Amino acid sequence: MNYIEVGTWYYFNKNMNVYTAYKFNMLDKDDAAITGAAADDQFAVGIVYQF
């Protein structure tokens, strides 16, 4: 895979934090069709609670 990912975390307290990330896919659509991989960029947001 050929991509660049940028992300950040925010810590509310010692048990709870949130994160966000954006993945810039550097793969060409022609190459993606050959390998079966997705050629789209991706955005993710999450919440983590640790007991």
C-alpha cells in the first residue's frame, strides 16, 4: 500500500480519549483495479475508553 496518514489524539482524562485520522491514498485507480485495493481517501473518528 502507498499512502500518507495524518492523525491526532485528544485526551479528556486518564480513561477517555478521542482520535481522528485522514489517510491520503497515493495509489492510482489503474493500479488499484489490478490489486483489488480501494483508491479512495479515508477519514476516521473514534472514541477510546480504557478501564
